[in-house]
Amino acid sequence: MLEDQKILVTGATGKIGFPIARALAANNEVWGAARLRGAAERERLAGAGIRPLPLDLSSGDLSSLPDDFGYVFHAAVDPGLHGWRQCVTTNAHNSGELLYHCRRARGFVFCSTGSIYAYQGQRPLTESDPPGVPLRANYSFSKVAAESVCSWIATHFRIPLTIIRICSTYGPLGGAPADRLEAILQRRPIRLHPDQPNNYNPIYEDDYVALGIRAMEVAATPPVVVNWAGSETVSIEEYCTYMGELLGIEPIFEYTPEAHTPLWPDVSRMHEVLGRTRVHWRDGMRRMIEARHPELELKGEPCNGKG
């Protein structure tokens, strides 16, 4: 765990940025940058010991941002809802501006995505696999561009950089498994790709906080590029069936080619560079349900790390 450092976390109100900033704030001076449209968001950050910093990365204006951060975790993102030009400008060009602005940092993490990969069928995706054409093309292509921009800047100016390709995060603050939890509770179909099973490596909040902080510590030149996911492979079908057993509701699966192809990452390099995750997927799913729906009485006993 980093200590006595001045750290910037962008996207600090999000499901990834906030818990990482909160954990770091226990022993560091943490600045949480986000749009901060209301007082509640500022108070949430301040209440966690994080210094709120209004910052809209889409504007490209970094004049209010100090340049003396020791470490940066850059999780702010444009999801691509307003066209590819704005998405590429924010996620690629302006991320490069931020990296250069913070070039004194000893470690900079850029959050990319595993959805950049072209589908390779029923095998795990490695960091050397090529990009493809996903359903969310604006977002994913902007991240391909951002990796290229940030890699060039980091290499040219010798800024230690880690690029994490985020695959499937979940926990009390949400994520794809949380969305599927709501579908189970509402008896709605869960749309899946026909190429079964739909394998993933979901990573629970406790683990993505630990591995996110570790990613700042291992930043290097040339940049470190690594998949960011759980150590265990489990299919959507299996974890949804397990959640259904806890709830006493049988999930409904609907297979369609219009669903996203499975995002099954190879985590061999992650284990070498960042370490292994510790929360078993069954424990994580149960904890997520308990946190998001404390009113529900779940069936069965916690697995406590057992399969």
C-alpha cells in the first residue's frame, strides 16, 4: 500500500475510482477528480477523506490541475454515447494531455478495456491478441487509440505507465454481474452470446482495489500492459445460476448473436505483474447481493473461499 503520497484519481465518483481513492486516502493525500455536478458528490468524496476536484476531461482544460502528483489512477471515461469524435477526443487525446501534464508522476495507470479484443472463440484472450469490432465500437475504438497515444507519450517522455485492460468488475457499487442480478430479481431474460459457455473472470471490489493500487506501483517505461480481472474463470451461466439459487429464482437465459461475445481474459501475465485475486467468485456474488439488497434473505451458507 502506498503511503504519504500525493495521488490523483480521475473518475473518482465511479464504481472503480471511488473505492480505490477511498482506500488510498487512509494513508495518502488523495485528490478525487470528477465532474462533481452536485453537492452530494463532493460530500461523498470529502466524507471518505478525498479532496474533491471539479474536472471535466472532455473539455481538455487542465489549468486547475496541479502537476506534482506522485501517482495517478486515470479512470475517467467517455462511454461513447455522443459520437465517436467526442469519445476519441476525451478518451484518447485528452488522456494523453493528462499523462503529459502529470509527467512528474512515478506511476500512472490508464484504464483501458478488455472489450477492445477481437473475439478468439473458446480460449482466453492474451495481451497480444488483436483488437476487433465490438458492439460498443465508439468506446472500444477510443480505448485502442488511447492506448497508442498514451504509450507514445509515456515512452517518448519516459513516464512510468501501466495500461490495465479492465474485463469484468463487480461489487456493492455495481458492474455487469449486478445488472444480471437485477434481471434475475425482475424475471427478465439475460441476453447471452450463443457460443456457450460465456466465460469471464469477474473481479470483486476488494481485489480490484488491491490490484489497482499495485498497478500504480509497477508502472514502467516502456509501458506495462496487462489484463485486469479475477483469477478464477466462471461462466455467466454458472454465476447467474448460483445467484438464482441464493434467491430461490431460476434465471432466464436468452441466446442471441446480438449479445456481446464472451470476454474471457488470460490472467497469466496479471499473476506475474500484479498478483492473484483473493475473493472467491461465490463469496463475491453473495457479498454483492447482501450489499445491494440487504432486505433479502439468502438461501444456503457462505462458501468462505471454497468452490
